[in-house]
Amino acid sequence: MKPALLIAALLLAPQGALHAAEPAPQAISPDATFSQVAQPSGFSPEMPKLSEVCMRFFRLDQKGVTAERMLSAGSEFHITRGVWSYIEDKSFIEKVRAKGWKFQGSLCMTLTDPALALRDREGKPIGTIGQSDQPPFRGDNYNPAYRRAYLERAKRMVDMGVTSFQRDDPDEGFFDWGKKGRRDAIPDADLLEFHQWARTEIEKHAGRKLIFSTNCHTDPPFMQAFDYRMTEVRFRSMDGTKEIISPSRVREIGRSARKEKKLFILTGQEDRPAEDYRWIWATSYATGNLYIVPWDQFQNVVLDRVTRVPIVPVNKLPRIFIAPEKLADLTGFVRANADMLDGYEEAAVGGYDLHDARYGTDTPIRIEGGSGKLSVFVRAKPGDTKAPVAIHLVEKEKGAASTLRLPTARFFGQQKLKVTLREPLAYDASLHAQAEKDKNYRSLIRQTILPTTTEGSSTLVSLPPLKPWGILVVEMNP
């Protein structure tokens, strides 16, 4: 997305689909187990798995960001996918694929030919930064020559080894020109037709089903042509006056996506302390979303609170590069817990900033003691009555010991429970290098069987402080 348009789009990010209302309470039976409450995602087999780790491979022409550095960082973070890339270099893509990673290309075109451009009311080409006489231009989806160029480029990318596609600005910049009276907006039906046509032709050339994502916060008709959203979210408003991300909001993002059988892959846009990125990373995976490693990440502007003018122009802001020692313990933790992520869906939530209206007056998960900032996300395999249940524990502040009160019968009926805590080990570069070489990510975590006590219909589990993420694996006690 071009900087000026990205600013406009992200100002809208807190609204729309990201703030879906909590559904009315449902009558969940007191005898229902978590595997019965959890609902299938409806994802196709080609969709990214919930245990995937994604990182951007932005461009090869950036100062100081060589191809070798990108590939090395991918290994250090244990990635499975390079995403949202503007790289069209067959040799580089082959190196990515040789590592066993997927590679996602971007379908956005930087148009310099005004003959292919969308026109304003005066017949002038529309530019991507609000000007109507300077390139790059917006593409005219009606123009046969533009369609040919668009499809030819996509076919070349498939032949280079691209395995999926991201499309930025899928509405051809409606936020920029549609609301300024430059011309009428492209009709929804026409946008849908273009993206469906493009997808059909690209897959026909590839000879297989491909996965397509787009940067879109709302739910326009053209979303039917895409499989999932890859979208920026902010921690604070653009003037820094309001917190706009929370456990409940990240959860809403995942729930809104599941309603359309889609996935959200989130990314940031702020230069924040590593602790913030660690928290949102853990919360994203705990809610069934994915988060892009903030390495080579776009940084958006901060607005002056009075003038609403960027304090630093967007073209002067450096990209964000988090160090492996700040996050790789959590990316490795994802890879180590594929068995407790893939195929799991939400069954209950509780704790800090969360309320589960589905259970009416019953509170399925209770926390006693602790910091007051511990959020709990229960995830189960839909319909699998014997599969372990995963309980994600995410600490927002400095952790403190606490007790978790669980409803025993909602796991496996009246069976007693065995509870194992999985935690990431402190980062050790040599340990991570060996795990990446051996693909043995379990070597990066600690597993501890926790003592439990029974109190009436509840099982009580004593929890140690978390930094910031742990997963309880709850099984039937043999």
C-alpha cells in the first residue's frame, strides 16, 4: 500500500469489521464439553495453518537489507512463509523455496504508463498519492491492456515459484479518490468481477488452487474473491492519545474472520518496545490469528495532536527490524506447539479484558490471584472428545503466580485431568540454530506437569508467573 493511502486506510482500522459486536448469549448446555462448543473453521486445506510463522520479504533494493540477510533472518525466526513480497527475482524465490518455505508475491502494480490508468472526471489519469498527473497511477480494471499486463505479470510470478498472492489496495484507492469527488467509485460488482476474473486466470495458468489474501478491514463484496485478510493494526491511535488494541479486540478480529470462514494475519506499523510485540504475538496465536514477525516492517506516521500533521513524514521513517533475541523464543514456541494449534478453535475465554457471553451467567474459567492482567483462551478440536484441550495463558504485565479454576466436566466428562504447562525457554542462539537445523522445535520449550486439586466440580491448577505466554495441555488422567 502506498504511504498516503495507508495512512487513510489505517485511520479506519479501529472501525468496521474489526469491531464486530459480541453475539447474543447462546444457550450452551451445562453438560457440553469444550470439544462440543468449539466450531470448525471451515478453512480449505490450502490455507495457512495456525502454527505457521510469517515474515515479510519486502524488496531486494533496500539499503543494508541483502538477500542473504533476509534468508538468515527467516531461519533465525523459524519461519514457514515469506509473505507480502514485492520481490520478482527467480533466483531469490528458488532459495526461499529450497528452505521449505512458501513464498507470497504481491499483485499490486506500480503503473508508470498513463494509458493503463484509471481516469478522473476530467479524463486525467489518477495517481496513487492523490495527484492526477504524476505516476505511479491507479490501474483501470476495465482497460483490456491493463488486464493483459496484470495477468502477464502474475503468470511470470507463478513461473518463478510464487505459491500465493497478496493484493493491496483491492478497491484501487477508493479511500483516496472516491471520497474526494474525483470520480464515482468503482461499483462493487465490477471490483468483484475483476478479482474473480484475475484469480480464475492465474489459477488456470498455475494448474492448481492458489491462496489469495488482501489488505482490507471491512467486508465488501470483492472479499468473496479472497481467502483471508493480511492487515495492519495499531497499538495506539495515530496521535498516541488512545489505546486501541486489547485482548478483546484481537479476539474480535479472529471471531469476525471465522464468521466468513477466513483468517486474519496481522502486522504492526509502530516502533514499539519488544514487550508489546511479544504480547500481541502471543495474543494473536491464542485467538486463532497469525502475526507477521516485525522484521522489515513498515512504520507509519504519528500525528501531531493539534495540527494532525505527521510529526515525521512517512518517507523519512525507517522500517522496523526486531532482533531474534527479542522474539525468536516465541516464534520457536509456535513451531513447537503445532500439535496444539493446528485444528484448534475457541471454546471459552476468561480473565483480563475478556467476557464469554455464550455461557450466560456461568463463568467457565476463573483466575484467583495473580497480576490482574492474565488472559485465558481455551481452544479445543471441534468434535474430538479425546483430543487434549489447549489453554493459552497470556500475561499483559509483569507476571505473578495465580490459580486457575477449571470446570472439570467440560473437558472429558467426569474424567480427572492431567495438566502440563508448556513454556518457551529463554533465547539461546546456539540452541535455536540447532533446532532450526534439526527441525526439532520441541527442544526450545520446557514442559512441566502441574499439580492439581479437586474442589467440588472444579479442578484447581497452580500457575507460575508467565513471560508472557504459556500453553496448558489438558488431557484425561490415565
